[in-house]
Amino acid sequence: MSSTKPPLLPDATRDLARFGAALRYEDIPAEAIARMKLSLLDSLGCCLFGATLPWTRKVAELADAEQAKPVATLIGLARKTSPALAALVNGTSGHAFELDDIHKESIVHAGSIATPVALNLAEAKGGKVSGKDLLTAMVAGYEIGHRVGNAATMSLFFRGFHPQGTSGAFVAAATAARMLNLDATQFQHALGMAGSQAGGLMAAQEGAMVKRFHSGRAAQSGVYAAQLASRGFTGILDALEAPYGGYLSTYSDKPNPSRLTDGLGKTWETLNVGYKPHASVTSIHSALDALSELMQEHKLKAADLAKVETGLSPMTHVHCAWEYKAQGVTAAQMNLYYGMAVIALDGAAFTGQFREARLADPQILDFITRITAHVDPEIEKMGAPFRHASRVKITTRDGRIHEKLALHRRGSPENPLAPEEVIHKFRNVVAPCMDKAEAERIIAAVNRCEQLADIGELATLVSTAVKLPQ
């Protein structure tokens, strides 16, 4: 079936491809390069910790069984495979514990996709690929993939699609196309193939390992798309804007196609990326922050609280305020009630709070009974830019009431973590699985990434086998 309707935005796929193919390191603002280096470090930390987890190791076993030519590093696993299979494994590990960076408008965690795609294809090219080339490819992925997510709007999410597996495929294809130096036409075909491979269902958030796999699959799809395009294989040239069967017209009820190219090359979406201080879904972070701050300010403990009322945006309420059941780590990390409970009890919602042994902790389950959640009308009126906002109201057992409105989560572009805090997070994330000296060498290499003549040095540093949890 064809359509007589006009395209949603004429030549949008072509224009994004031309931008990506022409992008040079010298075109990228210094502040965007600095942000990309932070994302690179943050993402490598996620991959290294993720390599210790059972879902990543199951995917790695699958890759091993393929016995592909060993040219691309499995981060933290001390072995290699093909670039596409490495991207599959490393993309899974990067998204394996809800720690990866986040772009709020697009709802995409680009770091866990762009980092392995760029690193693994750089290794596979042979010869020397510089740190500047690596960063440029990643920026191409961030700029194009985030714009695709922006244009899809939250409608894609409300329809039940996981942005990481859908819009994330464009992050991967753009990163891969730039790393392989595809020309504009080949780049366009790669984006056209990415749209056909996009997938991922949000029902996975309620306990399935496959949520992590969405990221790896998007990364692998992007590698295949660029590799095929380099061989003359063709994709959908108007994949994004096609009025029937295009990405936006299919995945979104209310797309905003102008967001594909608004300010392209002038407004850098890379600068709208934030980082996670909590190992949970980003949508609940402002609520976790508000509860933590209220308890600290008033010197309260979990036992002092009789009731916790949480006002949310409609999106966060749908996304995270469902009845908690101890049905796996993924479910706990995606659930508002569990996150609020561990903040109240432990003062933290990091890796230690989401161990299997804690998921049915009677203290956590008891505290959850004191928490309620609702859509806050004032937050709802603020619209999509404030979908992560929250209003937390606590009532103590002696009748005191305290309330806090948190408009921007800690770690967002509006309320950013300092670079030193992102580095501190990296150290904490990898502390259980690698020696401090090894971690410091990775930090130093990323810090001078733009000076590296060959990223093989960095690939070697992150290839060392991580320690498994005791």
C-alpha cells in the first residue's frame, strides 16, 4: 500500500544523513566534546559493571557460540568476537543496570549504544583510529538518534514501544555510518535500514531480562545497517518522514517531525544529556531526590514516616507507579514504590539496593504500604518538559507534614552533576568488579581521548576480565 499523503517533513532522512556524513571533529563545540567524554566514561563504567550480570553473560555465551572472527572487544569479558556481536553484548551490558546516561526529550540512553558501536567498529577497521574519530562518530549518533526520539515524542512510549530499542537503532546506525566513513547516500540507506530493524516493548519493564537486550539489539542493528550500506545494500530512503510505513507515522500517534532537523548543526542535543546518580529508571529520580532531601533536612528515619504521598506527571505515573511485586531486578529498578522504600531505609538507590536478596525484603515490602502515588495536576499542566518532576509530601508518625516540589532531577542538564561527580560515579560503579589502579587508567585514557592516536589503547584497558560478585 502506498500513500498519497505528503511526507511528514520532506527530505528529513536525507538531511540527517548529509549532516552525519559531513560531520568533522572540528565542527563540534568544545563543550559538546567535553560532554561526550563524560558520556564515554559513564558508559564504559556501565558496561564494565554490566559484564558481571547474568543477563549480559547469557548474551555473551550466545555470541561465543557463533565463533565469529575475534576482532572486537567484549568489554570486561577478556575476549573478542565480530563487531556486530560485540555491539550486541556490550550494548546489553551498558543498559544492564539502569545506570546509563539519558536524554530526557527523546527518552533514549545513547551512551550504552553509541559507545560499543563506535569502539567495536574502530577496532574492526584495523590500523589506527584516533580518539577524535571515536568522539566524532559518537556525536553523530547522539545528534541524529536523539532527534529521531524527539520527533517521535512521548506518543511512541505511550503506545508501548521502548525508545531504547526503537529510536536507539538510529543512534547505532548513525554512529556506525560515521565510523565507517560512509558517504551521504550510504549513510541515508543505513538510517533507512535502522528504521526497519527498530523494536522493543515496554512490557519488558515488569521483570524481563529482554529490556536490557533491547539496547544491545539496537546497537547490533546499527552495525549491520552501516555494514550493509557500505556494500551497496539499500534501505528506505525516506524512512523517517514516509507518510505510510515510515518510522514516525508508524511508531507515533502524535509525531513532531520538525524536531528532526530543528537547529541541526547549531543546537547540539549532546548537551542535553544527563547522568544517573541512582541505579533506577530516570523518571523517578526527582521523587527519590525529594524524599532523601526531606529526610535529611528534618533528620528523619524510615521508622519516623507514617505516610509518603508522591505526585507525578502522567507519563511517570503510567511508567513507574504500578503495584510492586518481587519479580526480578528489572521490575524493582523500574518501580517507584521500591525506589522510594530503599531511599527511606538505606538513604541510597544504587547497585547494592537492587541485589536479588533485597527484592523481597520484608522491611521494604512493609514500607511500600506507606507510599501512595497520583498524577499531580500542576505537574501535568507543565507539560512534557517537566515529565520527570515530582511533589513529595511526607507525614511523620507524630503528625508533622513536610512537602517538597522537585522540578528537575539531580543529574539532569537543568540540575547537572559536576564532571567530578560523574567520575566519582564511575569509580563507585566499577569498584566491586575491578582494581582501583585499572579504573584510574581508564579514567586517564578517556580524559585524554582526543589526544589518542589509536583507540586500541582504550579498548585494551576495558577488555580486562571483571571480577564477579561474591
